[in-house]
Amino acid sequence: MATPQFKQLRRSYGFDEVAIVPGDITINPEQTDIDLKLEDFTLSIPIIAAAMDAVTDVNFAILFSQLGGLAALHLEGVQTRYDNPEEILAEIARAPDSQVTALLQKVYSQPIQENLIGQRIESIKEAGALCAVSVAPANTKRFASIAAEAKADFLIVQSTVTTARHTSKSYRGLIFEELLQSITMPIIVGNCVSYSTCLEIMRTGISGVLVGVGPGAACTTRQVLGVGVPQITATMDCAAARDEYRRESGRYVPIITDGGIRNGGDLCKAIASGADAVMLGSILAQAREAPGHGYHWGMSHPHLTLPRGTRIKVGTTGTVEQILFGPATDTGGTQNLVGALRTAMGVCGVANIQEMHGVEMVIAPAITTEGKSWQLSPS
């Protein structure tokens, strides 16, 4: 007699468990189209810099826009709490590991100065750069109008898990349909990992969805809460929701895989799994121009009662231009990410991102079982 099951589990997959199958034809990598279209905007590279204080400040946002991408400024971070955030960032980088969580909790308890929100956005826009800002759902209604008045180009509503339906004690919580009526800029919402949640969020009329809960290098949500879905499965499920929403509405809403991408191979696998773009944190925190001084920490790290993040030392490996476009001096795939994507598309014989969604993928053993163990052995 079979034992009754309490619940059925399905297998899910992360980046290390899959591989991309080459195509039957190949094309020149330089002939591939990797543009990302977000409403009326077109980015020449499908990469968004994460809204983390160790990654994006005003200067980084300007530079990243000049290079063809989009960087998100964290409206609840040090940039809007302190007149001179550089001093705070240097203090965080100097702190010993045993004291850094307490320091972050103290740093992020400083009130947000609403006048700094407009100042930071205006500084980015005055340089002729695209400006995206990120805010948690709880503060979205409060800060969205300030961001719109300062002429930000994109609003990202982002938390560990965001849904279209939320129960709270407030009389009227954040309702995306109403938010869309109050501001005109495109709204990207995250994060989610499931077909049904992604579809419901898209049905509110938003312009993009961030996919990923728990995989980030500086995130400990999986350890602390046990919540999350590996990124290949999460991306594929949300891509299915995007395609279903397109069938029912005629609108194409891009999905952006956010978190856990360590190298060019992971980026290519995210696109092959259905992502239209990726959001990067730790890789970009390694840039010489990043404000984190070679460190990176998660947005939930400073939580006063249940921190879900850790400060990690990522070091400084090169300029942001080198990380995006090379030339690569590192053989591990953390530089020339755009070149890696174009080359993967070339060997798969696909001309654009949507064609890349259709390439074959296989479940694969960890690459260390295929002759790579010597690369990882100490010399």
C-alpha cells in the first residue's frame, strides 16, 4: 500500500545544474541584437545595476547609463539618508565582520531626507543619463511623486517578495493600478518567483517584473526564512507567465532575472531560460567605480530585528567598462559579460534575445565533474 503524501514536491534547478546546447548553425556574435525595450526606452545592453548601496550611487548611475545599461538608485539607502554618503560607505567598508551588522542597523536607522531624493535624481538627469529609482512597497506612495517631480525615468517597487495582492493593517495599501494612474513613468515590480504571482502582477499594467528570491551573493533569505526558488526554474516559470499575458493582452512585459548571477555563463543561462534582461549586484560591486570599496551587502541586512543579508568582500577586479565589455584579464567569466552573451548567442545561432529564449537546454552534472576539478584545486 502506497504511503499517502502530505504534499507533492517538484524538482527545481539553479544555474549550476543546466547547460545550453549549441545550435545547428552559428552566426557572427557582432551581428546579434541584445537590446532591451522597456516601454518607450531602449537599452543597448540587457543589464540593470542593482539598487544596492555598494553598487549604485549618482556617479555609477551616470556611467552605467553612458555604457548602455540602467542603474537603480536605492531611495531608502545611504544616498538619501546622508548629505555625505561617501563617509558612511567608507566606514562600512572599514568595519570588522563582528561589528558590521550592528553598524548597518545604526546607519540605516537615520531618517530619509526627502529633499535628497530629488537632489540625487536631478544630479543623474543633469548629466544626461537615464535614472531608475528603487523603493520598498511601504514607502512607494510617499516617494513616487517626489521621484516623478524630479523626472526619474523608471520606478522600481522592490522587496524580498512582492505580490499584486497584499494584506496589511493599513486602510488602503499599495495598489499598482492606482499607482499607474498617479505617475506616468514605467514601473518595474519585484521580486517574485512563481507563474501565478508574475501573471497577476503583469495584469495590473506594470512595465517589467524582477524575478528572484534568495539567490543573491549577499542575501541570506534562504537560510533565514527558508524561502526561495532556484533561478533557472523561477525564470522559466515567470517567462511562461509573460508569454501567457502576451497571449491574453497583446502586451509584452519583460522579465528581469535578479540575483545569483556570478559570471557570463550564468547570465547566458538566465537569458536562455526566458529572461529579457538581468539585474546584477556582486559582479558590479567589483568595479573600480562602485561605491562599496570592494564590499557588497544586501538590502535586508540592516533590518533591526531579522537581518537577512551579509557583507561580503568582493574585491576590485577592474573598471565597470571592463566588466561589461572587456578586455577580460580574469578567466572565470566575471569580465566582458556582454561579449559572453553575444558569443553564446552566436554559437547557438540566434540573432536576438527572444530567439535565445528558444534554445535547447539540458540538465547537466556540475561542471567540476567534467574535467574542471584541476581549475579549482589549490596550486
